[in-house]
Amino acid sequence: MTPVPTARKIDTGKQRQARIVGGLLIALAVLVLFVFAPDAPGAATFRLSRPTDPWVVPNLVIPAGPFTYAIAALLAFLGVRQFLRGGVRWTSISLGFGLALLVAAFLVWATTGKAFSLTGMLQATVVRAVPIALGGLAGVLSERVAVVNIAIEGMLLAGAFAGALAGSVLGGVGGLFAAVAIGGLFGFILAALVVTYRMDQIIAGVVINLFVLGLTSYVSSQVFQEYRHLNNAPVFRSIKIPLLGDIPVIGPVFFNQNLFVYGAVIMVLVATYYLFYTRTGLRARAVGEHPKAADTLGINVYRVRYINVTLAGMVAGFGGAWFTLGSVGRFDEGMTGGRGYIGLAAMIFGRWHPVGALMAALVFGFADSLQQKLALLQTPIPSEFLAMAPYIATIIVVAGLIGRARAPAADGEAYVKE
């Protein structure tokens, strides 16, 4: 019996996946047509300007009925095209565009007869994407040198705790330095466990997460409850960039943010330059792809992994400080809410690239801000389901949109020098 060539098997699998996506898009078109369209006779109003903006932009008013029918038609067209032609190349793009259309239809349906600030939601999207983007960047820095960093959640939580405690005593800048330092400490501990002692990387990360969660929960319930002045840190205010901050819509979203938003963008750019445009970054990526070959060329694999994982911890500590010094000014038990794990999903969706992780974080940040806005609009959907939005987005993105993302070849493997 003649075996089926591997290329043909892969091609058949891709065509099957394309048809599944096509069927899903057709199902989404039916959902929009029969669920959203009948209840959308009015118009949805989206405010693009705020009372304090120097330049006022007229509200965006969308007739809900025609818009919803148009969305259903586009989804049906994409689905039929994908199903009949089996557009393998466009599977991920079609699915991503279809989900974006579904979100648009849902948002118009929820806002019909009401009004809310679209600029405010986009601004909240950028803000809420910060800890996810920094968590994803920490994952990129670690996994590019072949260390799986499950401990990002614990590093974020430790950074939030240190930021609140040190910020209450030393002020905002002192709290920020403490958060970065404690994150770097846990990064160094993770590196010691997995590089020097060759502990299983997943187990090491889980151990750090559980340790930080237990320690911070104990201090929060036993110490902060009695000494409340130790949990009252200042919050960094927004910094408006002159002229750019006055641009309608774009200005408030990108140029009127706090220190953590600007810091996240700068860190992503610096990390991208470091990993892909410097000799040191090339060595780090070589360690992640083929550590034995890198060692043969004179690269100290252990030192490179120690440095990168420690830097990843510092980035995560900075991201953790956002929860306290950049948001509420106090620490609450388990306040990171799984953002470290979502950061790992952003890293995968971003194909282990800093900019890709940032773009993916914006998707998750949008889902997070969307559930809050929908709660304010008093939609008939239970609040528990709205709170699930960021995590549902994580599942959808990782399951259907990453395509053929490939991790570094030696990711998760301990290296023993011969």
C-alpha cells in the first residue's frame, strides 16, 4: 500500500480547518441575523469627544438595523467563500475579521437606544493591556532563551505587593523601584531553580506562583488589615503630551496616559531592538534555538539564561506595579486575576515577538474594557458572563488565530554542559 505523502496530509488538514472556519462564520452570520437584528430597530450613539477636549468631534450614530444586516451579510460571504473555496491562506485572517465583525454587531446591539464614550473605552483598552503586554514581554525574554516562565503570574503579584508596601512608605518612585527589584529577585530564583539545579520548569513556575500567592494573601489579611497606612500608596497620574494629546480620539487614547503605558511601549521597542538587532540578542536567540551549538561557539549558555530570566522578572515586576501604583493605590488579595497567564497567551499569539505580544495584549485589553462598558449599559447578559470576556478571548485567540506559530526549538529543555 502506497503511503500518503506528508505534504498532502498537511494540505488536507489545512483544507479541513478552512472549511470548519467557514462553517463557523456562517453560524455567526445566522446568530447575528436572528439574535441581534430583530432587537435593533433604533440607533447606537458613540461619543468620540469628551467635554474637556479642545476639539469636538461629532458623535458617531449608527442605525442598528441596517448595520446588523450588513454585518450578517459580510459574515455569510466570508463563510461561504471559505467553505467552498477552502481558502487555506486566508483562514486565520477570515476568522479574525469575522470575530471583529461579530464584536462590532454585538456592541451596536448593546448600545441601541443608548450612548457611551467610544474614546473612553479605547483609552481603557490601552490601559488594561499594560500588565498583559508586560507579562507577555516577560515570557518572550524568558522563552527566547528556552526557559518556560509560568511564574509570570507570581512575579506580577509580587510586583503589585511590593509596589503597594514600599510606595506607602517611600512614595511612588520608591514603590516602583521596589516592584522592579522584587520581580527581578523572583526571576533570578527561577533561573537558579531551572538553570543551575535543572528543576522542571513548569513545576518551578507553579511553586513560585503558589509561594507568592500564599505570602501576599497572609500579609494582606493579617498585616494590612491592622496597619492600613502600609497599604495606601500614591497613584501615578496621567501625563499629557503637548499637542499630540489634543488630537481627537487618538490623543486621549495614546498620548494622555500614565507612566506604565509609556513604559510598556518603550520596553517593547527596546526588547525588539535588543533581540533582533544586537549581537547580544542574537546570542540569546541562539541559546533558545540550539544551546549546544551556542556553547560550542563560546557563548555562556547559563549566564545568558540567568540574565534574560532576571530581566523578564524585572519587566513583570514593573507590570505588577501597575495594579497598585498605576490603578487603585492599594493591594488586594489575588488582584492580578490571572493576567500573567493571559500574558503567556499573548506571547504565543504574538509568535514570541515583543511587538506581537503587545498587539495581542491590546485584543485582551479590549475584551476586558468591553465587559466593563457593557455592564454600565445594563445589557441583559449576566455580569458573570461579561466578566468571562477576557478569558473567552484568550481561548479563542490561542485556539484559532495563532496559525503555525513555532516556539524556540529548545524551549523548556534543561541544558547540561558536557
